[in-house]
Amino acid sequence: MADPAIDDFYAVIPAGGIGSRLWPLSRADAPKFLHDLTGSGQTLLRDTWDRLAPLSGEGRIAVVTGRAHRAAVERELPGVPDHNVFLESEPRDSSAAIGLAAAILVRREPDVIIGSFAADHVIRQTRQFEFAVRQAVAVAREGYICTIGIQPSEASVGFGYIKQAGELIVDGAPEAYMVERFVEKPDLETAKQYFEDRAYLWNAGMFITRADVLLAELAVNEPELHAGLLELAEAWDDRDRRGPAVDRLWPSLKKIAIDYSVAEPAAEKGRLAVIPGHFDWDDVGDFASLSKLNSHGRNELAILGEGARVLADASSGIVVTQTKRVISLIGVRDIVVVDTPDALLVTTAENAQRVKGVVDALKLTGRGDVL
């Protein structure tokens, strides 16, 4: 029998960003979270919704997304109430997105606990995920900001890390620890040291806290951003006032990640806790990650695309195709081929992180038609 939904919990899904390291698959009008990247038959956004609904209930999931993506989001999530779709006029990073949700929801429900979970991550072992979230909610009820860190499976240089400190004694959270500090993405030698030292967890960007606690931290660290979000929230549930308020205030909000505006300062004050997550997690940050995800760690060729026509001999890596072209690979290892109607990408897993540089170059040359 499934555990009941958590009465005082609201799940928040920030569904923004393009996922530029997955270009040309991920585009401004079809970002990463609107793709099926795992062969599940549904988008990453829908997978995220399905994970969260048992924890909060479908009526208590809010999605923060861009105006341009509203129709697609609502098609993917027909169960999301209209009043729980919070629209950004333009991307302003995670502090604005999550802070806006917190400011709106705390006006509706003063003691609400919110949890922020990215729309474009892949998580398996959902029962372990639910157990971690329920522990984090118990910690949040005690006034802490809580994150879920992932036990590393390798010495990765692609993720930031969280260093655990001492145990935190909270009823309902047997695995809770305090956080000593956050660490930026390390070099390989440092990552190997972190992997050997089991006190380090991957930073998965999940935050669970009382909404009023998050806003209080923002008020101290980013007072102008905090003031703007409160003004937006005050107008939000009045349809006539919302649009003008967003147009006036949103573009002026500071762009800053919530790690810097809330999490790191809270860690320094001893107000940040972590629950180790014992489940497979991936942020699908580039095509190397996507290849590993779909080949299940084996050194073989992964193929994504309905009706893909791929002939391969002694080759490994990933092919993602949106065309009916025949793609033939002979004797190439760790190859990345992304074939779309108007753009073709060919690289290797080793160079997958450099795809973002191509996107930046296309912007400079004015080739917005393929972005």
C-alpha cells in the first residue's frame, strides 16, 4: 500500500532553460524537459510529475515555466491546475523561479513546505526517492533548509559536491546530516579524492524547506530580489494585476542561482541539512551522459529516434535522429551523432561538454534560426 500524500507539502517544478549542451536536439522552442530522453515513452517533465504526485497530490504541484512553453507544459501535464502554472516572461535563474513559487504559495498557505525538483532530471528507484523526500520534509518542519545529495557512483567532474558534517537528530529523518560546505565542480584528481571520501555527495539541486524560511534567507542575502518577488506575489492571484506586474518587475530581478543566494549562506550559518539519496540520478547534462544513460553503462551504441535507420559496425556511442536518413557508422568509438531536419552535430563523448560553445558561436553569428 502506497504512503499517503504529505498534507503540508507542495512540489515545485522549475521548467526552464534550453539545455544548450544537448543542441541541436534541445532548442529554445523544444527544451530538454519536453523530450523523451530515456525511451520511457514520455517526456522528462511528465516523468518528474509522476514521481512527485504521490508525495504531494496532483493538486499541489506548481510548475514555473516560460510563457512560450505554457501550451506544451499544459499538454504534458493536463492535471496541473491553472492557478499552479507560474509564468516567467524571460529566464532569470533559479532564485527568481523558486523564490516566486515560495512567495506565491506562502500567501496562500502560510506554513507550507515546498520542494524544488528540476523538470529535466532522470531518477530511478522512485521508492528510495520518495523516502528521501519524506525525510527532507521532516527536517524542513524543524526550520532547516534541506537538500538531497546523491551518493557518487564515480569520480565525476560534471557535478558540484556537498560535504556532509555531523548527524542531525530529527524524528522521521534517520539519515539527516548537517552540511559543512558546497564545492564547485572539481578537477579529476580532486573528484577522485571526493569519491574515496564518502562524506561528499553530488549536488542534485533539490531543495526542501518551509517557504517562509527560504524567503527569510533571501531577504537577508538578496533584499532587492526578495522585495521584487513579494511585490509580484501580492499581485499574482489577481488576473488583472498579474500581467502588468510581471512585465514591470520580472526583467529587473537579479539573475542568481539558488545555491548562491540561499543554500551556501544557509550552510555557513548551520541552517542547511542534507539527506543522502540512494537512487540513480542523472541531470542529463550532455550527450556523453545521455549515451551512458541509454546504454546502461555498457560500451555499445545507443539509438534514440522513432523509426531510426542506423547501420553500425564496431561502433559505440549514441545516435539521436529526427529524420529518416540512413546513418552508417563503421569503426568509430564513443561517437555522438545528432541528426535533425535543419542541423547535424557530430562529436565524441569526450568533447560533449563543448557543444555549448557551438551554441554560443551560433548566437554571435546571428544564426538564431537553428537555436
